[in-house]
Amino acid sequence: MIWEGVLVASAACYALKLAGLSLPQRWLENARVQRTIPLLPVALLAALVATQTFSTGHHLVLDVRAAALGVAAIAVLLRAPFLVVVASAAATAALLRLL
Amino acid sequence: MFTGASQFAMVGVIGAGGSVWAGAATAALLGSRNLLYGVRLSSLLGVGGVWRAAAAQFVIDETTAMTIARDRVEDSRFAFWATGIALFVLWNLGTLIGALATHALPNPKVLGFDAAPPAAFLALLAPRLRSREPMAIAIAAAVVAIVVLPFVPAGVPLLIVALLVALYGLRR
């Protein structure tokens, strides 16, 4: 079941890219479409940050992941590279669990 | 699938107990920006047939940024293929190593690996928050996702957020 989903999602992601290269430009010139598509990743990524930090299953929880996210946010503000941001969050969570 | 945010999101949704299809839908929605990148790149690349089919897989954030930053068309094309091929090879190699290495790891929580995905999503989100509107949308999306989370199946908060932002963007 997982692999069927992966294959379908992969096909969808590829089809979107191919459609962008292939469709006549005017099909996508609609101002509302141009405005909306860039907003989707903003909303989805923000929702992913929130749900993956503050929940376990169906329960809202506040644990070391919140502190880890705070450290990651500082790293982002300091313009740290992607890997440093991710590693600093993981290290924060690991250290706090040791205490 | 070769588009990082979608890959992370799909794994994230399934890992949090969501259905495979909620994960697939989230991945596809996140991949929708590649549609606009493709439109932006099509005139620069000028590819058809098999080359277009191959080029399509390389249409991602990084290749688009590298391609449109060149002054001459030849440089753009070189930047696209060089960035695309290098990233494709290294990204998938890294993924393979990661997949094999997890079997050798102890409890991932001890290493804080459960705190890594939100940090990764934050790092992907940050460059998109250059003005007030995306900032407000990000905050609203986070709040909505948290509020509905206890009441709907895992992964569905993301789809609700996607629907709301689409309605917001497509309003007249």
C-alpha cells in the first residue's frame, strides 16, 4: 500500500513538472493561479512545522521538540546552512533527553 | 519522486500515522510549485521530446534558481543540466546511504531524530517568508493545523490548510 502511494505521488510530482515545461504559457498566466501556487508551499510547510513539533498521534504535546525548533529558528535567523539547522535541532532534542 | 519538500512531507505524514494517500496528496500539492518553475524554464531550455521528458525530472527549486540567474541562454542551459544532474545523483546517493544506515541506528529518539523534520521544514519555509502576506499565511496555517489536529485523521490537517489557502488565493 505504501509503495502504491509513493508511485502515485511520484507520478503526480513528475507530471506537474512536465506539464509546466509543456503547457502553453497562457494557460498558467491567470493572475489568481500565479498568486495561489506560491502560497501552497508556505502554508503546507508551516502546517508541517507546527504539527510535527506539537503533536504525537492525535494529541497535542509540548516536549523537547519545541525547544529544538526554537534552536532551529535561531540557526535559520543566523543564516546557517540547511544541515546545520537540522543537526542543531536534533542535537538539542538529544541533549535535553539526556538531562 | 525528486523534489525534496514533497519527499520529506510524504515521509512525515506517513511517519506521524497518516494515511499513505494523505501523504501522497500533500506531496503533490507541495510539488505544484514546480509547475510554475516549468513554465518559467520552458522558454529558456528550449527542449522537446525525450530531452524535455528528462529535463522535467530536474525541475526543482535549486535548478530553477541556478538557471534563471544567468544572463546568457547557453549559460542558463548549462546551469540547469549541471545543477540537475549533480543534485539528482548526490541526493539519491545520500537517500540510499540514509536508508541503509537506519538499520544500524539505535532508537532514533535518543539521537533527537524526531526533532529533525520540523527543523528541515522550517529551513525550507524561511526563504519564502520575505513579505507580510506569506508570513501571515504561515502563522494562520500553523494555527489551523494545530486546532484541527485532534479531530481529524493524521495528515488531514495539511489538506484542510491547503484547501483554505487555495480558497484564499483564488478569491477574486
